[in-house]
Amino acid sequence: MLFSLSNINPSKWLGVGGKSLLILALLTAILLPAAQPVAADTGIPAFTIIDVVIDTSVTIQTSNFPADETFTVLMGPIGTLGIDGIKVATTETGTGGTIEATYDIPEELKGSEMIAIRLESESGYYSYNWFFNDNDSVAEEVVSEEETEAGATATPKATEVAETESTEAEYTGIPSFSIVEVVGGTSVKINTNNFPADMEFSVLMGPYGTRAVGGVEVEKTNSGTGGTFEKTYTIPESLKDSGIIAIRMDSADGFYYCYNWFYNTSMPVPVTEEVTAEATPEAATTEETETVAENGYTGVPSFQITAVAGGVSVQILTENLPADDTFTVRMGVFGSRALGGTEVGTIETGEGGAVEKTFNIPEDLAGADLIAIRMESENGYYAYNWFFNTTSPVAEAEYSGVPTFSIVSVVKNTSVTILTDSFPPNLEFTVLMGPIGSKAIDGLEVSTAQSGEGGAFELIFDIPADFVDYSAIAIRLDSSDGIYNSYNWFFNN
């Protein structure tokens, strides 16, 4: 399978809303490759840790490994996934499948509490895991990924915070916390759940939408006996006037974290307001939720863009609005979700459901190429969307779909031919190439391409000297407006 990822068409991208709850959505499109050589499916290569001799060696057992491959074995600090790690050995897979092998722990990693280990082949297969560097503990869950000859990237089966067993302490699960009380501009009280014991956490706050990554540290908290406890934290000066604030807790060892957010207004907050709590490097989830209000309303309010008069006005059509509510409508710069944007009007929902209304574009946004628009009520409901600031009924200029492309042919070390599918019209794309596994993110720019009428068209790009003799190469197309992108990869043969 080939994976391609892009933003959603503005007339189709509906912001999700709910009472005191927001889940951000992403879209991933999946298609099958065309004219791509494919090896027999051996499943996802993975391996488990079966024995560790402290500062000496680690023994692994593989499963689903491809036949007749040479894997380089790398070790590195925990959290690196073994990428660019220290080469400790190579392993020939022979008939593939299940192999048991023991590798020496390199001098540079002796004394480390935890070590990442990775196996990767020049054909694009890789798998990784990690282990405690002691004689008694073995990480039980497998962490593995694959970029196979069919072009698929499998999701890790477990995260770096796998459930583990230790002779000193036993902790399983994912820490989380909910917001239980807010004193506007002053403090927030949280209630934790399933925290590991005796660990120090940094408590950070930041602007809404940042998940408080790199935020202001407001305190350090020791988890004590772990599990459930309540703590109150002071809102920093720089965020006192913010309407919504993100809050995050990061463990000192870099293993665990969780985050949430809250409205910066004084009120007790129902415990059911708990958002997502994660203990792994960010892996965005796609989810919609429903809330049930006291008046019996259920569902998610949303709206679509139906027409735009460039620099003048935008028309929207709502869906599933709660009855007898008032929504304030704001506009802001693209990417802001119009949080704290300019107020442009209100909507009285009446009986709820569908309402069509037109709003003037504020002067400070009249020249913007893209504009975010948001509607929110004092009762906690909201929805957001965005639009191109160009004159047209959206139905006439509508682009729907996800741009993707397949590999048609390759001339080794010379060129690659691609065939696009469902590309948006009249956009310039930057063409990038990079090592396999990189998705060509921040890769080498090799060309640009105009999408013309969009849809399907064939393009040929030269393979740069930097990637001559690479066995496999990633290729990516990024639109100049920063909205759309698509990527693939090919064997250089």
C-alpha cells in the first residue's frame, strides 16, 4: 500500500465541536501502487527481547522477517528508536521468519538504564524495540514498523512506553489527568489517573493548540504513590488573559507525558471533560465524539462553506446546531482556527439544525489568501472551518479529494516517472527526494510542477546525484500554499 497525506478540501473540512471537548482530526488516504514491483508478503517484521545480560549482551527473537535479506543491527539511547545508532552487527535472514540472535552492547551504551535497538535492511525493511539494561527485566511489548516492497508503513504495535515488568516496581498503563476546577486567570486544579509512582513531572502551560509543548514551566510535581491525586497550579502571567490554555505533564525521564486543556474562566469543570492522555511521542488520532446536553441535544455542531465573495464576504451552511443557543462567529488567520479572532456576527440557532448565513470579511483579513472561521457559544459548543478568499460559489470551484501519485517507471540513477491522481488545479508543487523512510520531509528539492487542470497527469523527474546508487528513494510533492502534500517511494532499479 502507498500512503498519502494532505489537508481536507475547505468545503469538506468540518471542525468538530462538543461541550468542553475538542479532538483534532487528520485524514490519511491509502491507495494501491501501480506498476510497482512487489515481493511476496511476509507480514510485518518484528522482534521481541528474550534475554539481557547487563552491559554485555541482548538476545532477540524475530518473527515475520523476510528471506534472503541482510539487516544492520543498531543500538542507541532510549527514545531514538535506534535511528543512526551504533552499528553492532549484521544479520542474514536466510529463510526468514523466526531467528534468534545475540548482540553485544557497545561500550558507549554500557551503564545506560534503557537502550533502543533497531534492525534495518537496504531494501527498506526495519523493526525496532528497546530493553532495560539489567539482568532481571525484559520489555515485553514489540515496537515494530515496516516499509515493505509494497510501500506500506505499519503502525508500531506498541509504544516506547510499553507495559514492562521490573523487580523494583510494576507499572502498567497510561497516565492521564482531568480538569476539575478553574479560577479564571489564577489557577487550575487537576485530578490524575493511573500515574506511575515516585516520578517527578514538569508541569507546563501554553497557548491552546500547542499541547503545551515548550510551554511555561509552572511547577514540578512528584507523583508519590502514583495513581490518583489532586493538584492545583498557578496560571503564569503570560497566559492570564488567554481564553483557552493547554496544560501538560512531562516525566523527568522523558518516558511519560499527558496533556489536557481548559477554558480560562472560573468554574468547576465536570470530570467527564477529560481529553486525550498519551504516554508516547505524539501520534495524532482521528476521532469524533458526542456530548449529551441537559436539553437532550446530542451530536457535533459543524458547518461548511457554500460561497465566497473575495475580500468581501463568506456564506456558510450549518449542520446539527443545538436549539435555542447563540453562536459568536469569528474570523482569523489561516491555521489559528480563528481562536481569539475578529468577531464578525452571531447566529441565533432557533430550532437548531441547519442555518445558512453570510458574514462580512473584516478589513484586516480582506487581502488574506486563506481565512479561518469559527463559531462558538457560551454553552461550550463550537465548530470551525476555513476558506480560500477568492470569489466563487464553492460548488463551482470545489476541489474534493486527496492528492496522491503512483510510480509508473524508473530509469536507474537517472529518472522516475509518476502518475498523479485527484490533484487540485492551478497549484505549484515543490518536488523533493530523500532517503527511504524519510517521506522526503526536508528532502532535496529536485524540481517544481504545476498541477494545471488538476486530476491525473504524468511527470518525469531526474534523480539527483546525491541519491545515485541508493536502492530505494522517497519522493514528495508539497503545494506552495502549504495545504496539500503527497508522497511515495520507489526502487532505484
